[in-house]
Amino acid sequence: MITEADLELADGRTLHLYDTGTGAGTSGSLVVLWHHGTPNLGAPPAPLFDTASRLGIRWVSYDRPGYGGSTPRPGRDMASAAGYARAIADALGIERFAVMGHSSGGAHALACAALLPDRVIGVVAAAPLAPFEADGLDWFAGMAASGVASLRAAAQGPAAKERFEASGVEYDPEFTQADLAALSGEWSWFGQVVGPAVAAGPGGPPADDLPQLPPVGLHPRHVSPPVLPPPCAPGPLAPARPDATATRGNTRPSAIPAWGVYTLAGGDSGGKGAMPQCARPDARQRGAPQLSSERSLGARCTG
């Protein structure tokens, strides 16, 4: 069961929250704060609920500003995710928690870990975008053409990105039959979070895409909690091999060394490869991230 509520921030804006942990037997659960992709609503991943229940995991999440029931915040940066995470955790009485994000949400999860090392105990980043300025990386290589067009517009600045989104251009993810088959089962859940986010208008994607581009000011070496990138084994929505040159969404393991250790120990055509190693950035390289953060957020929860 998911409980939804509105969290009023100190500046009067609202975050719309989701929480699976309000029922009996949820005290003492491991809390995972979910960071959604683009364009999505923030509802936590229903296909993982059964496993989460078995493992005693409580999901908490929110619509990022500009999506669903959350008030837009023009100019928000990646660091704002840490401010929102702190405000949500404080409002719900949660001291420590893990973070998990997919696609654009992966970078938001990593930002939380970098800026809240005293609160975040671990990170799962599923197919996050690599740092734009990573050495030796062709950042757009392997992306769907419509995705490249969208992100190149973002690289030109807010005005260009807003014009692009308002132009009515259609996004084509260029899914294969295997991709579509993977999304026709329990993961058809994505339709429940993507459709409403798109129908609400073009406000969310520009606010998500712009912080992914320079100057971000965040490097994975700023992340001290353990980081786990899920498997990039052969299968739907995954590269055919670790050194593949044509991949979807910038997820080629060998192309993103800056985000940690993405190594494959094996795999098969069924997409069930070995889990990559956990990545903990070298502490000797770790420095203070130069990011603005909504550290002073005050909030109260209603709903």
C-alpha cells in the first residue's frame, strides 16, 4: 500500500510524497529513497514491492519539482535533490536511509550520497548518465537520435531546451522487440509513471536535463557511501558486451569509469549476468563538492 502526502517546504512550495511504510510492521525497516527517471512521476517501483516486502524494505519517494504534484522550481540543480531528501527524511522521522535512482534519477541519488554522507548508507544507480566531461567519453554515442536532439538542446541552455520541449517533437526510444517484450510484463508499470508525466506538459524534462550538463560540480569521488551499479549484462535494454560501441542511454560499462567500478564477471543471453562489484571511490581523491544545496529547507507534511 502506498500512502501519498504533500510536504510543504519553508518557501511555500510543495513536494508530493509516496511512502510504503505507514502500515503495521514497517518500523525498523530499511528505508530506500527512490529517485525517478525522466519523464516520470515519482511513485516507487511497484515491480520490486514483493521482494522489498520480503527483505523488510520501505520505499519513500517524491515527484521532483515540475512533475506530478510538486511545485516547479526553475533553475534547480543536482544538489537540490539532497535538500529534498533531507527535508523528506526529517518530516517522516527517518534518520538514515539508502538511495536508489534509475536513468536521470541515478545522478540525483549520487548527489544525495555526496552531500548527505551522515544520512545516506548506500547508493544504487541504475543506468545513470555518465559525467558529461568524463575523460575519453563520447557522451552522446549510442543514444537514440531523439534523445541526442533533446540533450543537445539542453546543452544550449534553458531557453533552447524549453523551445525544444514546446515544439511538440516526439521522442522515439528506438526500442527493439526484446525491449518491448521486457516492458510488456510487470515492468509495464513504467506506463503508469511515464504517461501522466508526459501528459502534464513539458515542464519536467528541462528541469531534469539541464543539471546533467556542465557545470555540474559533482564528481563520483565526492560519494563516500558504497555505490552499487546493477548488472549491465546482455539482455533487454543492456549492451551486448562490456566493450560495445552502440548502446542505449550512455550505459556502456567501459565508457563510464568515473562513476566507479562497472565490471562484468559473466552473463548469458538471458540477461542474468553476475552483479558488478560495489564501487567506493578512492578516499584519497575525495574532495568537498562545490555545489549549492538547499540545506536550510524547513518543511511540514500534510495529506
